[in-house]
Amino acid sequence: MLNNYAIFNRGGIIKYIMELPKTYLPSKHEATIYNLWEQNNVFAPSGQGEPYAIVMPPPNANAHLHIGYALTAALEDISVRYHRMKGRNTLLLPGADHAGFETQSVYEKHLAKEGKSRFDFSREDLYRQMYDFVALNRQNFEKQFRQLGISCDWSRFTFTLDDKIVKQAYATFKKMWDDGLIYRGERLVNYCTQHRTGFADIEVEFREAETNLWYIRYPLVDGSGEVVVATTRPETMLGDTGVAVHPDDERYTHYVGKTARVPLTDREVPILADSFVELGFGTGAVKLTPAHDQNDFDAAERHDLPKMTVVGHDGKMTSEVPEKYRGLTVAEARATVVADLEAGQWLVKTEQLTHNVGHCYKCGTVIEPLLMEQWFVNMQPLAKPAIEALKANQIVFYPETKQAQLVNYLENLRDWNISRQIAWGIPIPAFRSVDDAQDWLYDERVDQETIEVNGKTYSRDPDVFDTWFSSSSWPYATLGLGSQDFDAFYPLSLMETGGEILYPWVSRMLMLGLYNTGQVPFKAVYIHGYVMAEDGSKMSKSIGNVIDPSEVIDEFGSDALRMGIISGRAPAVNRGYDRRRVEEARNFCNKLWNMARFMQHQGEGKAVRTQSPVAQTSVDHWALGQLNHAVADIGKALDEYRFAEAYDTLYHFVWDDIAAWYVEASKVEGQGTLLSYLLERILIVAHPFAPFVTEAIWQTLGWGNDGFLAAQRWPETIEYNARKADEFVAAQTIITEVRAILKAMGTAANRLYHRDDALLNSQGDIIKKLAGLNDVKSVESGQGIYLTTTAHVCWLDIDRQAADSYLSKLEAEKQQTEKRVANYTARLNNDSYVKSAPEHIVAQTRQALADTQADLQRITDEQKRFSQL
RNA sequence: GGGUGAUUAGCUCAGUUGGCUAGAGCAUCUCGUUUACACCGAGAGGGUCGGGGGUUCGAGUCCCUCAUCACCCACCA
């Protein structure tokens, strides 16, 4: 099979030549086109104009892109291409995420297949292995991004473990350290005993679980009675260090201050009053296990209770508990404790209870709140300025509601645990004295296990940062704080991302951005919704309903996927993937392609690019007017990130106005002389949405000599004659009515008569061709039926039989028109309407009434005329 | 428990600050192969905008309420 296109380089100008087959075949062009762009550095910032910058939220370098990324990519790329064409200094900076724990989990599965575990390796070894593992997989997603046509500057590609990111993380940590925002604390940490690491609150997944509520007697030491507590975790009673009741709970007032004995142990614990206890729940008395429950921990802090760790990092009971329970798993311990309670008559009763239990979002293991020493960030001083910036509207949110949600989140923020006990991440640059557990140093020599400072030995903290800690500086760390890029592009124009990371990421970028740069990191935030499966359910690998963007691209093309996926989609609304919209968009690409074919055909194979049109005919002026409107509407919609609306406007402008009306009109001799100009403008305006097909056309027509389409300027408003444009609108009205009548009556070839009407004289040829008439001519007196939707007197010569059936149709039309007349009349008779409504609205109504009355008049005249025949 | 969003044509969904007869694509029905395109063209049918109440000259749009669905946050010893 012969190649039907060739690329060659002649005199430094790249030409792209091929035939124009009937249908556009994306697969034949997309890769070639993207290579041309990339090799010619089309996506680098121009250095001219007002800056416009987006830094991509880095996708997981290890992942195969799912179809949601097609949406992200389309939204970002449309914005960027549009602003580039507007002449702005535009940057789209790509990146990839090492995705700490996520990737380590994947790698662990990989290891498991080889019968190994991460605990078989040192952290350094593991890190190196994973770095290579990710480097291999990374090419995959970079390839997919290119498939999607993303116009990013690959030379600025940033990986979240790159030096500049690590350095920024260290600088941030150091600054916080110096400012006293970082503290080492023994706190309850959400701990997965399977993965052996702690998590941030936000990473814990709560699921409903059926469990029991056990009611247990705690006898008073003075023998004066007992307190019954209710618990879902009887095994943790082995670590109880108190019992709490509500201060207002009269049932227990006289117990407060007394001492109870914890069954199955010899421990005596105080009964105290604390308002965190809920009066209505259980018995109103609660056991306190400070080392394994957040509320209990907080209460213990307030009342200075000791904290006993009874569940260890391995998920087994520790040596703190009586010997018979030691080494049991939590589940085993629970069963044993319950049995022993029963045997000892300590158990009052058991109730069923449904409640939420935290699980590891990766492996599903129940999260144990465990007491651990970790690095924490004091969030209040960071959250406060962020809240102020939000309330001062320094960032525009799409949709708006996300702003208030973020404020609400920030106002209730707890301190942030940034330590993770995994290998795949940025080592925490802190060292602890081997002699003094309280003596910590900040030091960046993390490649060393131990360091000597002032004659003392310090050993490295084995933990790494939470991924979100380093990625919170993403907007300026990628640019390089204080660099030229930073000066040019910070704050970013837009942060485009999904709703699931509004809290963990957007909020932290905002806080740390303000902290490190004194400015908000971005001027706008666009939150996209999720792409669900076609039936509206969540896509997941386990269900097997994941849609691969590459497969869609293979079938329909990248442009079709981009447009199909943004079509009709509002921000932050989850919606299923809709294959029909992609098909629709594919058809649209083909429409563009065939308009180009038609134009080339008209120009006898030589399509000349025109930039300064001379409008001659009415339809020319009309087309320019429509172009102006479309360009303005699309631009305005894109300025406000209303992508679906912008695409809709483009679609209907191209298809309805130009393809259906203008191109058809241009087939009439002497009409439609601006085809190449309009096509040129359309390619530019459509380019942000459908970059491949538009560039393919551009290059194929030989316009590449003037530079890439991707580098063209967005159209300016063009002058046109509105009165002449209106002539074509009038012609359209006549054409539409004639078509409708002929269709409804089932008659074909006919003539349209008029009495030397100026419009009919000048637009006769177009009307004849587009309405499918035999003739349009001026006569002394005509015959047939009058048109009723136009003020231009003309009548359609159809046979008597068809005319009779037309009458009944006319009656239905009359009734509708009468209704409208009544409607407008009533409105205008309403004094308060005329007084309160804006003048132009009232004027519109008056005009509408006049027009409708005229229509009604023509209809009744026509009926009368018929009845006299 | 708190919060957010959704409910518009058979289906999937648009509808910017309230203002012409509420739109699109797909699907359905008629007709059509006029040399850009059947991934096409022309025409048609189809909605009391979830229920109820309110504000207003005017409500799909704003407010209240109810119902159903989805999601987020918090948390239940």
C-alpha cells in the first residue's frame, strides 16, 4: 500500500502534503502532527505578551491514564491553546507524580509476585529499584499525553522527586522548623498494620460495619457500686486509664472523683467529667483508652491521664497487657476478652450496632489509631491567611461553591502528620541524637545514616514526607522559586483539577503558597467532575469497566475524544462517559475536513489562504456577522472557562451557519466568495478544541508556509454590512418556509412568484437553489399560496390538491399565532410590567407583538383568499 | 449529625447576571443519493423544567418546604 502523504524538509520549511480522502482518518495524522509541533518547539512560551500559565497536576507516573485524564487534558489544553492564540506568553508545564504510598503499593504487589517483600530490602535499595520501575512506566503516560494533543512545554517537565522539588520541600521544612510550625509529637496516628505506615486523616476511608456494642461493668473500688460503660472495642479496655461521664449527667454526678477498677486487670482508674461524652449514647459512661482513640486521647490530654499502648504496630497485643492476651491479634483478643468478661459476669448485655470504621484505602485493613512519634505541622497559622485570601476573593473558583467549601474545611483543620514509614518518597532531613531522644537537628545530609555534629552522633529519621507535603509547593517549585519563570508566570493563571483533591492538595498549595511566596499560588481554580462509566457508576479496575483513552483515540481520534468529553459537561458534576458525544465530535471533525475538501475542489486544487476578505454578497456579509458573533461568544465562554458552551457555539457556527448555509449558498453562481477566508478563520477558532484535524487541514492545504496553525492569532472583529446581512436572513426565512411547505405537502418542483420585490430579485438565485425550487420570478399576478412568515409578498405555485391540505396546516398555525398575540397583548396591557421592566425588554415585546400580529394578518388573509376561491 | 450537588424531551445532558415561542446530540418518524461529507441533506413529532408554597410585572433560573438520588466532611465510645 502506498503512503498517501509525505513529509519532507525543504529549505528548512517543513511541508506536509497529501490527498484529501473523503473521510478524515485521525490515525493517519495525529502522531505526525504532534511530532511536527514538538520538533518545532511550538509549545514553548513566546516570551511576549501577558503571561498565561498552567502547571499540570502531575498524574501518577506509574499509572496507565484513565479516561478522566482526557477531560483534564482537554480542559487545560483548550485554555492554553486559546490564550496562546490570543497572543499571551503561554506556558503549560507538564509533570509526573511519584505518588509515594500509591506507587509503593503497586511495587509491593510486583515484589509479591516474585515472592519477595519490601522488608527484604533496605530503604535505599528499595528506593533505587522503584525509581527504575517508575522510569520505565513513565514513558507510557507521556506517550498518552502526546496522543491527547496536549500543548505543553516538555523541556520543563518536572517529576515530583526532581532535585528542585526536593530542595523546595527541604526549604519549606526548614522555614517551618525555624518558625516553630513543625513539632515532633507523640500523637495518635492512623496506622495500617498491613502496610506498616501512618496516614493523614484525609487518607482514611470510612466504611459502615456491623459490630456489637458491649456493655461492661466497672466496679467502684470503694465497693459502693459500679459504672456500666458501652464499647465497640472491648479488647482495648486492657489499656483503659479512665472512665468519663458528662458533667451535666445527673445519673453519675456522685461517681465523679471516685475510682473504678478495670475488669480483667488490676488497674484502678479515675472517673472524671468531660463534656465530650454524649449523654444519649450507650450508658452515658465511656471508658478512656487514650492510646487507641482520638477522643480519648484528647480527654487524656485535658485530664493528664497516662496512655497505655496495648495494640502494637504489628496489629498484635503488646506486653503491656496481661500475659494471656499478649501476642494475640486484635480480633483474637476481642474474642478472648469478651469470653472472659462473660465468664467473670462483667458483661451486662450486647447490642448490635452499625457504625463507620476507618480502613486503609489501599488494602482495606482496619486502621488502628496508634500512638506514635511523628512530625506534625501546626496548621492554624497557615490556615488563617488562606481563609482570609479566600474570603477576599483572591481566587476565582469554578464552580463558585467550592470556595465556601474550602473555607469551611480550613476552619476545621487539625494538625498535619507529615511522616510516612515508607521508602518511596523524600527522606525527612532530620536527625536525632543517639543519646538524647529530645535532641533533633535539621540537616540535609539524608544520604547518611548518621552524622557527627559538635562531637555528638545523630541518626537519620528513617521516615519520608507525606507526598502532599512536597507537592504543596508544586506551583512555584516547578517554576523554581525566584527564577525567571517564577517572575514571569507566578501566580499561575489557573489550577485545573478534580474535586477529590480540593482538600488534600488545593488547600495546601494555597496555604504553603502564601507561606512561601506571600501570594496566592493561582488566580483561578477549575474543578472538573469525574468521568464515570457509561452507566453512571464509578469506573474501577476490579469491576472492569475502566475506559482506556487510547482505545477511544484509536477508534474516533484524539480531537473527537477531547470534544466529546467536554461536550455538555459542567464543572464539578460527575457524569458518565458518553460514546455518542464522541461520535458526534468525530462527525464534526469530518465536517471540517470536508469543508476543506470542498474548498480545495472549488479552487481547482489550489486553496489560497485569504486574510483580508472583500465581502460582496448578502450571504458574505451575513457570514462575517455570524463569524464575529461566534468568535466573540467562544472567546467569552473560554475566558470564563465555560468549555461546553464554547464548544457548542463553535459546533453550531461551523455546522449550521457555514456548512449548511454558507457552503450551500456558495454553490450558487456569484455567491459566497469568502469560503477560503471563512475556512481559515474556522480552523483557527476550532483549533483549541480540535488541534489535530485543524492543523492537518492547514498543513495539507499548504498553509504551513505561514507557520503552524497552532501559532496563529485569534481572529479580530471584522467589519461587515449589517443591512446586507439582514437580506440573507430574510432569504433564509423564505427558504425555510418553502422547504417546510413542500415537505409537508409532499410536492416537489415548484415556482415562487413575487411582484418585483427587491429582496426576491436580489436573492432569487439563492432562494431557488436552497429551497429546491424550479424558478423564482416576478409576475403581474401569481397563483398558489402566500408565504406567511415573511413580510415580502410572494406566493408558491403548488397544485390545488396540495393547497387544500395546506389549509388545515394553516389553521393550526393560526391558533398558535393567536395565542402568542394574546400573550404579548396581555403583557403590554399590564401597567406594572410596562413600568417595572427594563425599557429594552418592553420594546422587544412591542416589536414581537407587531411582528406576530403581521403574521396573523397574513394567515387570516390567506385563509380568506382560499375560501373565496 | 453537618454540608454540597442533582432532579429539564425516549436516552445523555446544556441553559452566564430572572426577560423573545425552554435548547443540543443521540434515538424516533417522513422524504432525499442536487459532484464536500450517508461520519450526509431537508422536514416533523416529542417537555405543565421532581411535588407544593412564596417573592416578582415576569421564575427552569431567586427563597422556603417536601420527596428521590449522588457525593463530600465529621463522628457515634
